[in-house]
Amino acid sequence: MLESRPLRSILAMVALGTSIVVGGSRAQAQTAGTGGTTGTGGTSGAAQPFVGDDFFVAINGPDGNRLTTADESRFFNLARCNCQVPVAINVALLQSGLGKRAAVTAQTGTVSIVLGSGCKTRDAVATGTPLGTCKLLDTESVVTFLSQTQLTFPTDAQQLSVSYGVPTADGGASGSCVAPNGMAFTQVINVNFDFDGDGEIDLSVPDETIVDLAPPPAPAGATIQPGSEALVLGWTAVSASDLAGYQILCSRADQYQVFTETATAGGGATGPFTAAFVSCPSARTGTGVEGLDPTFVCSPLLSAGATSARIAVLQNGITYAAAVVAVDESGNPSESPVGFGTPLQTFSFYDTYRQGDPSGGAAGGLCAVGPARPPLKQTLGGLSLFAVVAAGLLGRRRRK
């Protein structure tokens, strides 16, 4: 009996330690997202105990997995906007908010997703239009959110890539996928809570993501020079703050792939070089190199400071189409002009000497230049004479 008490105490301590580890693991996983800040606008804010840091807001990619902050900074580009790539906004309660659900006395209202800067009041949302200040994306009941502790709002990259409140220069006439003022911008995703359904927003939790629909400028002064089984491309460096580098596209006879690159579901390509940019097939205005098809890449991603590149393993006498595209950090490629070049066999001095008109008659290339090698007997005799003279000089030195 005396020995059983310590055993029970040890088991109890082990169980307590296990529960702490498991609870901490769940909390750590949930806090990987962003919580946002609190903004209250209604009269019933006191009826709920939540603050902005009680919530987790994230964007899920087309595969359903959460996009990290680094992923988001490169995800929303022109190609994914044009292709309306499906995404979703996920809103969930963090560990700090789970225990507050019972204190919410009003649960007859809604939780809504509103796009646009400053869209956390009833008046701002009510006057919003697709090209105005705010855009109401989706709505769900508060009671559903509190019972499930999280909600997923399906949408697509095009809806999240419209700059509400900053219309394009043409008023949006050219379509949704147009960069406002030709620049990247910050999209604000507002998760607005109206807990009692009176139309006032009691709590707003914002999240932000970068949208870049502006490709970099095309490299200027591009040239194509022939080489032996190769082409050498040159260009003037591009001035762009978000430039990731350059990539070469090429095709054989202006229609066939040169290297085996395979298209990916996301609009890119993988293979010997792997495309550093993506494009939307339905938005391409041409094919192959002209259409910026990523399966036609012929180089790795070159550095942002590069001004030339050599494309090798080509066939002499065949004309190739080629273009150098600038690629930004979001995977947008520049609209670059296409040029043409033909690899040619190069000749050494000896090749030119023998195949010229008139051709040279000496054989053996450069090895034929110079006197003939002396016979072996003359060589051995010379060495013997050198040895005798050296021995005599050494003996004379010792006598002195």
C-alpha cells in the first residue's frame, strides 16, 4: 500500500504532462496564420467577447492547402487571374476564442467576407459596387460559424484580384485582370461580424494579400548571334524593383519544342529547366514562343543582372525562334518580341587552311611546323659529349 501512492502520483503527473503537450501542439498549429485587428462599428459590440486576435484568417490554394505568406506574395498574378484559379478564404477560431463562444448572447446575425480597404462599417459595405469602394463576396450565419468554429468561403483568383476603390484607367472596360495604375496593390479581405443581425458590423477582422497583375517591361535591344550548335542571345537589362531574372524561350522551326518540358496544372512547366513563370492557356494570343508557352523554355532562370545567354545542344543549319523574357517575383513574364537565328558550324585555323581556296598542302596541322626530329644516334652522341665536358669541369673545380 505504501508503494502504490507514489506510483499513482507518477501516473497522474505523466497524464497531466501529456495533456499540456497535446494542447500546446494544437494551439501552435492554429497560430500559424494571421489574426488581424479589431474594428467595431455597431451598438451590440458589448454582446460578444471576441477580439481580432481570437481569429485565424487564411487563403487556401486550388489544392485546398493553406497558402503561406511567401506563397501568397507570388500567387496572385496575371495568369491566375485570367484563368480564374479557384481559391478559398478560411476563417476559424483560435484557441483563445474557443472558450468565448458560450458568452456570445446574440447569434442571429451573419459573418460576411467583404473586399476593399476600410470596408468594416455598414455604410461602406452598403454603397460598395464591383468597381466602387467595397465588394460583398459571401455571407454565412453566425450560429453556423460558432457551432463549426470555422468556415470556408469558396472564390477565385480573379475576384480577389480586383482593386475595389481604385478603378483602372479605362474604368474596368478592358476586364477584371488589369493592374490599377499599372502597379501591384494590397487587397484587403475583411471578415465582418454582425452578431445580432441589426445591420451594424460589431467586429471586423482584416487580412491582407499582395496582388501583382503588372508584368515587367520587355528587355530592349535583344540580339541573336549564331554559334556552333548554339545561339547566343544578348539584351539590355530591365529596370524593375521586383525583377526575379530572365528566361529564354525557343522553338525549332518556330513550332516544335527543343527540350522536353511538361505542362503543369498551375499554368507552368517542369523539365530540364522548369519555367519560372506561369501563363493562362485560354488567354494566350499565340502558340509556342510567341504565346509565352512555358513548355518552350530553353534556359534556367538567369540572374537579374544577366545580359546574355548561350543556348546550346541545337542543330546546325536549322532555324530557331527565340525570345528573352523578364520574369518578376510573382511569376509574370514580359511580352517580348520573337527573333530568329540559325546555328552554324565554326572552323578552326587548320580547317580554313585545308578547306580554303586555294587550300594549304602541309599535312598534320600545326604539328607540321618546325624542323624534323634528329636521328636517335645523333641525340645519344650529343648527350655523351655533354656528360664528358661536365665531368671535366667538375674535377678542375675540385683541384682549385
